Amino acid sequence: MVELFVVLVAGAICLGGALGVVLNRNPVHAALSLVATLFGIAVLFIAQEANFLAAVQIIVYAGAIVVLFLFVLMLLGVDQAEDLSIEPLGGQRVAAVIVGIGVLGLSLLALASTGGEATGARPLEAAANRVTEGVADIDQLGESLFTDYLFAFEVTSVLLVIAIVGAVVLSRKVRRAEYVDDPLEGDSA
Amino acid sequence: MIAVAEVTPAWYLVLGALLFTVGAVGLLVRRNPLVMFMCIELMLNAVTLTFVTFSRMLHDVHGQTVVVFVLVVAAAEVVVGLGIIVALLRKHPTATADDLNVLKG
């Protein structure tokens, strides 16, 4: 009963936020709707007993990624409302809605054809990655991350460093008179 | 009195499918690059919700591990993507998704 209420309310928040992202003309309002969706998703994570992921979702997604979006919006001053009535490619909106209905139909068909489970896999009986009831989810997640997925974990740290370097290089302002001085030519500036 | 229905994992999967669809349609319809990026984030969130649902359904913690990696990759992707958008919009402040040729040069 409680889970029903939580799922309905959080689901409504998620969908409302998602529609807000798509339909809002002002990009800043769209970013705030995205925050609403992320909070709804975090609540749904908690309803499914993935507590650590809910916390990380709030901290990383709502607390860093959306803030980054807002920084860029404010920095570039592109927060003017977009004119949604212009349609550069004729018939694109109709095609987009048809594609959307097709994707949704496919997903729901896959779900319904297996009787509401969408997978033929069955819960593992005795495996190292089986979630046992008494153990906290963060313990098992940590164990899985640092043993089974250790290499991928190390590679993601390299990925983050690359992303930082890329961001610094991409967003620096190149001065107009940036000459490369000839090193043979004596004194350089 | 409201009929008390049992919340099965299928409810979460349907919600994930709906979120993904809204994100996909938004990506196709909007022209502002930043809002298109937000729709991509919507789709990623729908997928993480699906992963967590399957993780709980199959009693397998690997679903949650994949969600951690999706979050890390999404963060890195947002950083680099916004860097590109910043570099682009500095030169052409009114560029939208229709101006594909601004990437030239």
C-alpha cells in the first residue's frame, strides 16, 4: 500500500518533469524540470532498496550535472526562450511523435509478451553476485565493483581525467595574437 | 476506497519505457543544443531505472554496478559535451541543431 503510493507519486513527478523538459520554452525551466525528474528517479531507487544509488544519483546528477548545465546556460546567455512554433523541417514533429509511439509500443510489447517480466532469466540460486537479504546493498555493490569490475573501475578513473583535460582544452579562450615564435630567432615574448 | 494493487516490477519497467520515449521525442523535436542534451540525460535515467528494477527482480547486484558506470560515463559525457557546446556557441551564439555546418573548420 505504501509502495503503491510512493510509486504513483514518484512516477507522476518523473513524468511531469520529463514533459517539462521537452515542452518548456525556456531552457532554465527545462533544467529545473530535469531536477524534478532526477529526484523522482532517486525516490524510485529507494523504493527498490537501492539506497546508495539514490544518494549518488542526487549528489552526482542533480547536484553536479544539472548545476553544470545551469552554469553553461548562464555563462553563454542562451537562456532566452526558444520559439517552439518554428518548424524548420516540414513534418518532423509528426515523424517524431510516430517514432516515439513506435518505440513505446515496442517496449511495452516486449514487456507484455513475456507476461510482465521482459526477461527469461531467473534469479540465480548460488552465485557470488546474488543479493542476499541481510547484507546492505552498498556492501555488495562495493564488493562487486572492486572484484568483478575492478578493471572497468580503474578505466573510469582514466576516463574522468580525460574528460577534465578535454573540458579545459575545449573551453579556453584562444587569444587572437597567439603566434608560435621561432626558437632560432633570439628573444621571444 | 482505492483498490490496493500489488506493485510488480513491470510498473517500473513501464515507467522507464515512458521516460525513454519522452526523452527520445524531445531529442528529435527540440533545437536548442542544451535542451537536446537534457533529453539525452532523461533517456540515461530511464535506462538506470530499468537496470535497478532488473537487479532487484533477478537478485543480482551487477545491475546496480552497471548503474554506477552509467553515472560515471554520463558525467564525463556531460563535461565534454558542454565543453564542445561552449566552444561552439562562443563563436556562433545563436547556433541551433539546424546549423550543422558551423562545425566546419
